Amino acid sequence: MNPRLRPWLLPVAATALILVIGYQQCSTVGGFLAGKSNRTEVTHDLVVDRVRDVAKLVSADATVRDVIIYRNTWYGSTKKSLVVVTARLLAGIDLKAGSDVKIDAEGRRIFIEMPHASLLAVEVTDMRTYDEDGGLWNPFRQEDRDRIFRLARQQMARSAEQMRLTDRAEASAKQMLETMFRVDGWTAEVLFRDVPKIGPAS
């Protein structure tokens, strides 16, 4: 073999391998949706697996910085602090509440129902106190710092609502799934539902 040909053989082989794997994946989805054997059972399982995969992959995240002003007065003595908080917010779809898949083989339509996206995590990454002033007989204690941390998480959760992070996660999941199953005349419709809340026993 001519040594001068070796440098480009590796990328060519790697590209060919990627194309083969990609073709096999597309054939799996397209073949089952197009009507191969065991279509009903396998197609349903395939859709459920793809819904789970998308739920794991699709998320919306944001890094937010905000100011927390804390005040506490006890018998006329006021303590206060100003804290700058940085947090990472993560919204996504939790399938623990369940999902539902229905397939209309004749109409070549797939109906997917999932829970609404929710705020999955509020990770406080940094808290910096720029002003802290304890009262004469009302000093700062550990419970004050714990309360400030809880207030920070609550305020960050409200920021996530204002930024509509959950809407972004749902839009991404809907677009990905409907595009994924748009094969050989098939269409997919993705709907989101509210998860019933279980109240206290009467």
C-alpha cells in the first residue's frame, strides 16, 4: 500500500461507518412505520421508547442572578442583609406520571400524550453577601442563613415561571417527536396534560 494514501483512509472509513449506523437507525423507524412484519406491536414499543428518549434529552435550562433582601425584626431590633444569588434552573418532562401512545394504522397517525413539563431543579451555584447588619440584640444566626437560602430558591423558581422555561421544554419535545415520526406519510400529534394531584385522604 502506498504510504501517502494512509492519512485519508481513516476519516473515510469512519465516515462510512457513521453512514451505515445512521442508515440502520433510520431504517428501523421508517421500516416499522412503513408496514413491516409485527408492525402493530413493535411500532407501539418503538414510539414509547422514542418518547422516553426524547423526555430524557429535551430540557430547557437557564442561569439566573438575582438579589435577595432579607430583613428580620425582633423587639425593635432589625437585622438585614443583601445577598446576590446565582442559580441554574432546569425544566423538563418527567414521565414518572405516565404517558399514553395510540396508533391509528389506517390513518397512519400517532397520538402521544405526556405530562406537562415542570421545573426539575433549582441549583444554587453561588451566594454572596454584600451587606449584612445585625441588630443590637438580634444577631445573625444559622437559621437566618437557612431562611435566606430557602427564599433564594423560591425566588429563582418564580424567575423560571416568568421566563416560561417549561413552555420551552414542551415546544422542543413536541417539535422533535413530530419531526421524528414524519416518515412515509405518517404524522404524529403530541399533547400535554395536567397530572392529577392526589389530595389528603378524607
